[in-house]
Amino acid sequence: MLTYSLAHWMAFLSTAVLLNLSPGPDMAFILGQTARHGRRGGVAAMFGVWSGAAMHVAMAALGLSAVLATSALAFSLVKWVGAAYLVWLGLQILWRRGGDESAPDVTVPNTPRPGAIFRQGMLVSVLNPKVAVFFLAFLPQFVVPGAGPAALQLALHGGLIILVAAVIEPPLVFLGARLASALSDHRRLGTWLEKGLGGLFVGLGVKLALSER
């Protein structure tokens, strides 16, 4: 049971690495929280996104993702909620600094708790229906007849995708935190980076809203 060839693992793991390196709302959220709140915020965001991805894997293994793939109404509902959430996060970032580059740094008092960042990361992942549809289309390609129950194979490969993320993303968070710390004294640059991050989330929300299945 759950016995696969070397070619199978090479194809799967190379695809999983490329998947985790590709830009998207999840990666943007993790790096954005790292830039704004340091390593602690980045780690909280990372675990939140992983939790959301685990929910998508569970839904794919149980067949629930098929509802999003086949129901236009369900897909559109989740898509618009997810898009609105990304835009709301972006606008929060844009409004927080108020465009006053000479104002004193107020980042520390306004820093959300790790639990709040964790929940935001989970929602960013869960409310992206394209992730659910992707898992439903991607994971079955690695189901091998005779290697075990299909649901178990789907759960195994989905869990391994998250495990690959656990190898790739922490170094990016630590590097991003060090870079953000080095730039912390440059308030003007920090303000523009903050605005850029807010604009990125708004853009990702608009892109999700305009996306098709």
C-alpha cells in the first residue's frame, strides 16, 4: 500500500516545489505579514496558510471540492467572498499609514496578535476557490491504481505539498524578516513598501474576482 516508483516521486516533488514557489495570494500574505510585523507575524501567517491548505486537502480527499468545480453558484459565492476579503485586507493596509511619511512610527502598538494573523492567513487560503479546484484537478493525477484507497492517496500527496511548503517558506520568512529589520529606519521607504503591499492585495482581490474556473 502507498508504494510508488521513483519516477512518480520525482514528478510529484518537482511539481510541488514549483507550486510552492509560484506567486499568489498565499505567498503574498506570508511575505507581506513578515515585512510588516517581522518574523513572528510571518510565522503566524505561514501556519495560517498551511491550515487553510490542509482544509483544501481534506475537502479534496472527501470529494467536497467537486462541488466548487461543478457548481457555478458555489464557485462564484466563494470567489466573491475571497476577493472581497483580499481587497479589505489591502485597504486596511493602505488606510493605516494615512500617507503621512513624516509621522512617527506606530507599527508596534497596532501590531495584531499572532492569532489574528493566523486566522487571516487561513481565510486567505480557504476563501480562494481556485486552490480547491486546483487540488481537485492536480492530486488525482498522482493516484495510482492498486496503491491504496483513493482518498488516502489524495490525503498523502496533499499533505506532502504542505510539507514541501514547510521546507521552502520558513527560510523566506526569516530572510524577509531580516530585510525588513534592516529597512526599519528608512520610514519613507517603509511607507511606500506598505502602500505597495496594500495595492498588491487589492490587485489580487480584483484578479480573483475576474477569474474563471
